[in-house]
Amino acid sequence: MIRLNWGPHEFGQDSFWYIALPQYGGDIRAQFEASHESHDEEETTDLYLRVRKTLNDVVALIAAEKDESTHYNLSFVNYGSEALIFRLMSLTGELTTIVINQPCQPPEKLITKFEGLKRLHAQDHRFVIRPDTLYSTSDADFNAYTAEYFPSAKCPAYSDQHQSFGIYDPDPKYRFIPFSKERADRIKTSQIAVLVNYYDEERQQGLGSVYASGSDFLLAEEVKFDDPDSVLNSLRLISPRGFISIPRDEYLELLREEFSTGNKKINPNFQINQKNGEAFPLDVIDTGIALGAKLAQERIL
């Protein structure tokens, strides 16, 4: 028999969950406290309780795999239009990430992301989080998977409010930190390099539908933002949405063309860069392409 405590928001800012509702096209409309109290209508309360039950089922499966009867603490970490992120901590202090799809998203999308992570991790483990296990539960509308957990991970993003590229930092309180152009360009260079590195020559495929701002990357360690090597070595892909079939030279040219345009909102007309917040300078893109080619050569050797 496992014991599961529900902790507050991991960043200590509040205890809210944000659930994207199908009837609103995925907009974040429902807001719930970590207690069972709902601030919205009955239907959203039902969704909230179904999410909780699914997470309880997943934790029970994890405990069964480990043959453990122990105490767990589950904390809400973050949310997006496609997924809810939680941190699971065992009594021994072992940390695991649990990702569950938002109710507005088909559960198959989560499977696509999980399989994408497995593929990328097998190709080159250096710049992608390690996926662990995919779970299906009794609720057909939800899937979940576990992955390695990075404490104090920072999220690179563009902020409309600050009119700046920077990072969302959870410590000591979740907030946005705007960056100078030099620091922002180091992150953008590394993002381009990682995309180029994961071009698959055998399949003639590259990553597509990328959200470079706020969703698909994190900085996994205590990064030194004035050190290009530290930025690159801390960067991880966390949310691959799919791949496009295209020759390498055409992929690089398309990457150059699309990332030199700023997409503050999701642009489905672009194949690679669907959201980067602001235009990436061409010299930054070209430096990233060259660095990515070097990373790919290191991987092959």
C-alpha cells in the first residue's frame, strides 16, 4: 500500500494547477488549487479529479515496478497547453518527472513525444532528457510518462511583457529574467546547434514543429551564461513533436529561413520553427549550424 502526499507548486509561488480545456481550444482557462476546491464549473472539476486519479494510478504502477510499499510526495512543477508536469519524490529522496497530457490534447500526442525522446536519446544522449517509462491507465483520455528530473531547471523563452529573450528561473521564486543580447545569442546558437546535431542522415529527417521559446528546451545544470560551452552542455531537448523528411542541405536552409523570422505565437505554416519568440540573427543561426555540424561529427566519431 503506497502513501501519496500532494505537495504545492514546486516553485513555491502558489498551489495552482492550470488545465487546458477542450471546449476552449486548448487555452488555459481552468485554475485549481492543490486542495480539491475548484474555481470553475462542474465539468472542469471532473477533469481535475480525473487527472488526479490518473496520477495516482501512475504512482501505483511505479511503486509496483520497484516492488515498493512506501511514501511518495507528488508536487506540481509546471504546465503548458499540451502537458502538465509533476515531480515525484520517494521516501529515499529519489526524484522522477511525470508528464501527463492536458485534457484538450489527444493522448496519442504524448506517445509521439515519448517515442521522439527515445529516438533522440539513442542517437545522442548529450542534449536530450532521458525518457524512462510510458504509462497507459484506466482513463483512455490520458497517457503519462516518466523521465529524469533536473532540479532548478531553467526554461529559455521570449517574454512579451519584458520584450526580451531570457529564462524562466524557479529559484528562489518562479520568475522571468531578461538577458542581454550577448547572453540571449549564446542560448539561440546552442538551440540551433542541437537541432542540427539531431538531423538523422540515415532517415533523412530533422526535427520539426519546434517551440524554441518556452516549451521545448531547458537548461539542466548550474549554467554559466557567459560561457558558450557551459550553455551548450546544459541545454536539453524535452518535447519533440515530430520529424520532417527533407534532405540535409534543404533542412539547414529551411532552418535558416524560418528562424530568421520571429514567431511569438504558434505558426503552423512553418515546418521547423513554429515558435521562437523573436527573430534569430542570421550570424547566430550560421554559427549554430556550424557548431551543430561539429557536434554531429563528434557523435559519429
